[in-house]
Amino acid sequence: MKVFVQLAHGTDARQWQARLADGRVLGINEQSPYGYHLAEQWGCEVRFSHDAPESRIVGLLRRGLRRLLGFDVIHAARNDRRLRECDVVWTHTECQTLSVLLLRKWHGGGPRVIGQSVWLFDDWPRIPRPLRAIYRWLLRDADMLTVLSPLNLEVARRAVPGTRSELIRFGIGSSTPLPQRPPRAPSHPCRLIAVGNDRDRDWATLVAAIAGDPRFALTIVSRLPPAGVFNAPANVRHVRVADNAALFALHADADIAVVPLKANLHASGCTVIQEATLLGLPVVCTRAGGLEAYFDNGEVRYVPVGDAALLKAARVELSSDPQALALQVAAARAKIEAELGTINFVRRYVELSREVLGAER
């Protein structure tokens, strides 16, 4: 089975390993983007999209069209010939899914398409009707749609009822050894780390939950300064990291990872939770986005959306019980090894692809 993986512009697999070796791909990653190369274990031949060289003006035009349409058809068109040589196309977000499906419409056919969406169905009610009609027209041509959350699955099945939609739980892993962090009692003050760039991080509730409390010191790791952080109390700091050495050092210094979330449908935070767990940290997280499909109450400490008081209470309770910390980390790690992780994520894609191609035959 020949698989073509259409990725976003800027995620060229040819440069991935060099960036990974330099620590410039932040987080816990595989030897290819999102680990799709692991499909080779099941007899697949995996090819990835390439970024074409482009001038500054052409780049501006491509990004402008992507912003207007909501998908990057120029980047997909540059990979069209290689894409059409494969049996099945996998995409990583709706930006690639819609682009590939437009090419298939243009050609009047092509390889099978399993199209993944992350944010599309969160936004579905707010998308202008003409654009939503175009999206639905394209999505009906997919052989299968995949989403990362059971909440988004419900919306996808309502929005595109004639197309099969399935939940695939996103997983991460690592082909290189990770820093080992043996269980330990929390420090005084208890050091908290909150990592993320997702649009649905609830930084305001997080800061309100520990503002001025001398029992806690919070480090927020994000590319963009969260609203209000610069006016936050002395026990809150915001940092950016340039490489994995710095990111892993911050995790090694922390006692508890915190994932504050706004209401969402796309399992926001599932990657950060898995990274913190694999790096030995227990997690306190907002119950949002369908994350219960990934971890249960014994593996992650959940709190309600927007409740600073309960968020603070959960940290106080967890930080006072070192045994509970260790048990939670062990349970979450066992879940990743048994059910999540990159290998299970990719295996599911292989299984679904064989179903699609078998149905075609």
C-alpha cells in the first residue's frame, strides 16, 4: 500500500530529522513528522509532501489565498503529481484535507483520501454559509474523515452525514531516550509548569488560581505572551524556549504540569498532557474538549472549565500527597503505552486505509 502524507507547508520531512537533531522541533517527536513513517512496519510505502522554493512575493500570495479559502491549495498542487501516484492520501489538518479534496474534484478522481480535521468542526457554526457550503461539497468527496475528539466526531457526522467519520486518538512517542525523572515530593513552593500555544488555553483562569499564593510558582511556556501575564504577580513568569534542552530542563525542574483550557471540541491539550506524563510529571487539566477519551480521572486530575477556585484546590490536594502524584504518573504512562502513543495512532490509520481500499476492490 502506497501512502502519501500531505502536511502543512513548513513541515517538510526532508528537513525534519536535521531540525530534530538540533532540538529545534519542540516536544517529544518521532523521526518523521508525527511519526507517519511508522506505517512501514505494516508493509506501507510512505511518502511525504515537499515544500517548494518560493520567492517572498509568491509566499505572500500563497498565504493570502490560504487565508481567504481556509486551505492551502497551492502547496497541495505543487505535490499533485506525487500525490496521485499513491493508493491513499493521509492529511494532518483540515487545511490539507480540503486542499487535496479540491485537487481530486479538479481531476475527477484520484487516490483514496482519509482526511483529518482538528479545528474545522469547532468553528463550523461560525463559518460563513457560502464557505461552509464549499467545505461540505469538498468533504463529501472524502473516503473517510477523522477527528481527534468524540465531541468533534458528533459535529462531523451531523455536518457531513453522507461521509464516514471516525475518531482517532492522537498519540506521541519518541525513538530516542527521554530524561528520566524519578518520583519525588513537591518543592516548596510547588513549581508548576503550563505549556502550550493552542488558541484555547485559559491563561486568565490559571493565573487567577495561583495569583499571590506563596505555595506555588508558575512558569508559562508559550510562543506568545498570554493576556495579562505581564501584569501577573511575582509568582508567575512567562518564558519562550528555543530548543528541547531548555524545554526538558523546565519540565525537570517542575513538580506538576497544568493544562488550563477554555471550552472546546478538539481535545486541546492532549499532546501536552502526554509529553508531561512521559517526562514524569502529574497533570492537572481542565475537563474540556473530550479529553476523557484519552485519560480518565485516575490518570489526570480534572477540574471544571473556568473555575479558578477548584483549579487551585486540585493543585493544593495533589501537591500535598506525593504518593498520589506517583500513582497518577504511573497510570497515565501505562495508558499511553497500552492505548495511545504514535504507534497506535498510525496503526489505526493503516487499518482504516485497508478498509477503504478493500471496499474499493
